[in-house]
Amino acid sequence: MSSQSIGELARSRSLDYGRSPRIKKTAILDEFVAATGVKRKTAITLLRDPPPVKARPRGKPKERYGSDVRAALELLWAASGHICSKRLVPSLADLVRMMESHKESLWSEQTKEKLLKLSPATCDRLLKAKRKSFLPVGRCMTKPGSMLKSQIPIRTWSDWPEEEPGFCEMDLVHHCDDNTSGEYLHSITITDVVLGWTENEALRNRSQKSVELAVESIRVRMPFPIKGLDSDSGSEFINELMLAYCRNNGIVFTRSRPYKKNDQCKVEQKNWSVVRQNVGYNRFEGEEARLVLSAFYRMLRLLVNYIQPSMKLVSKERHGARIVKKYDIAKTPCQRALEHPCISPEVKEALKHQREAINPAHIAREILRLRAELYKHAK
């Protein structure tokens, strides 16, 4: 009899052996010795303390998602602008469809089925080796304006009527590195509070006229009319030229409280996720650099508004020392515009046609090319 069988027999008889009187123990012992052929002293030891059940040796668990799924996911992740998994997973179906429509797919049907079943946690695990994070530090160059403050009302973070698109926040980003002397490029960011639609424009400097022309360029490019603009208290915004521009175009012009960045939390977040993460903190000067940065923003707007989904805060509750936040399902600004009842059917049809014409892989390649060209002008 094998040692494994002897152990099984000992485990099955040990309970009876321990509970039985002396005469019955002798009978059980004789039966065990006759069945197994072991010595009597060994049989007593086995029946008193039977060997434990040994766990079967297990090999390395088979990976459900192989290298083909990992490679396809890395391609989609790169095409989406390296967004987090909670934003990437809800948009995988649309992203796969867009890639396939432009013949950029390098996966089989079986791989596609596995991609569409991924959870955010599994997505994080598969992308762990590729993720790299950095936190560059920049400088804030906003200076409070002293003109017209009494004519421009203050709007705080809680005053936004989050019901219809068109009410936007705007801010300026400086591309000066650590040297604020001389003339250098700036970026203006305008983002819609309801939809999250974001547009950027490159400025040669932050003169009042440059800011007005940049705002006009963005207003023409927006798919829906701008109804309100909210800025900080910088002198590039708080001036007669910008006030007259807003009045002539029927735009409600408001400003945030000085030194209260949370009043402009929507655009401040875009300054980081759109401008700083894509352009960085280098110093750029001159018209050539402005033209390249402007072309870069034309391509980046397609990624941010049509490909990259974002999550909106639904509720926030405090439980003791903890704050519990709940977000909606991640959607692109284009998807939110198509679902919003205040957007006209003509605008929705135009957005659908433009979205169908977008090739995510081509956008990603162009962004890499233009970023490399832009860095050639870094000082």
C-alpha cells in the first residue's frame, strides 16, 4: 500500500481509535497493521496523529489575458492619450470601432472580445509595466488687475447654472520655464463647465489684443455659442477691451475671487491635464514656436474632445473625516454634447460627421510629431 493510501486510512480511523476503549483500540490496531503492513509502533503513531492532507502542487496560474490583449490595450491606451483605466475602459468600445473604421486595428476577433470585457482593475494590471508618472513644478504668473472690477461681477465655484452648455471658464498658462524676463509664449484655455469641451490657443504674448484675438479664434471654433466667460483677476482679462468684446458678442463676463483658485476648478484642471501634461514647462519664444504650438493644439483638441472620456462629479458626502465622492460613467465631451437636449440637431449632426472622420492612431502619431517639433524651439 502506498504512503498516500496509508495516510488516508489513518485519517479515516483515527477518530474511532481515539474514542474507543482499550479492547476496541486493540482490534482497530490489528486491523490497521494487517491492512497496511506497517509495524505496530508505527501504526499507533499514525492512528494517534495522522499525517495532514498535503496540498496538491500548483503551477503558475494561466494568464487569462495574454500578450495579444496586452499589446492591443497598450496601443489603445497610447491612442487615447495615456488616460487612467476608469476613463479608458468605458470608451474602449467606441475607440475600437474608430480604429477599425480606419483600418488601424492589429487584433483578432477573439482579442477584441477580451478587450471589451476588461475591468478597470485588470486594465491597470496589464498597463502597470508601461505606466510612468512625473510631477513637474511650474510657476504661477497671474497678477490681479485693478481696472473695472466694480463692473465685472464675481462668480464663485458654486454659482454656475450647470444646466446648458456655453458657460465657460478661461485661464492663461505661461511657457517661461523659470525665466520671466522678455517675451515668451502663453496658452489660453477655455473649457465649458457643463460638457467639459476644451479649446486652447497659443499667444505670442499676453497683451490685451492678443488675448482678445485668441478668444475670438476659440469662439469661432467652438461647436456651440459661448454664452458666458469667467476669468481670474489678471490684467490680461480685466480690461476695457475684453469687457467691450463680451458686451458686443452677447457674452456674460464674470471673474473669480482673487487668490481663490477653486472658483475656476474646471479650467485649472484642464490647465494641468491638457496643457502641462502635453506641452510641459519649457520656455518657448517667437512666431515659429507659436505656429507649431497652435498646430499642436488643433490636433490636441480632437483627442481631448472626441477621444478622451472624462468623469464628472455627481455627489460628495462627508462621513466623519472621510469624503466620499461619486462620479458618473466616463464620457467624451462630444458624447455629452450629443446627449444634451440644449444642443441643436444641426450641431449634433456635424459633431457625428466629424467624429466618424477621426482616426485615433493618426491623431496620436501627429501629436507625437508636433510635440517633437515643438521641443526643438524650447529655450
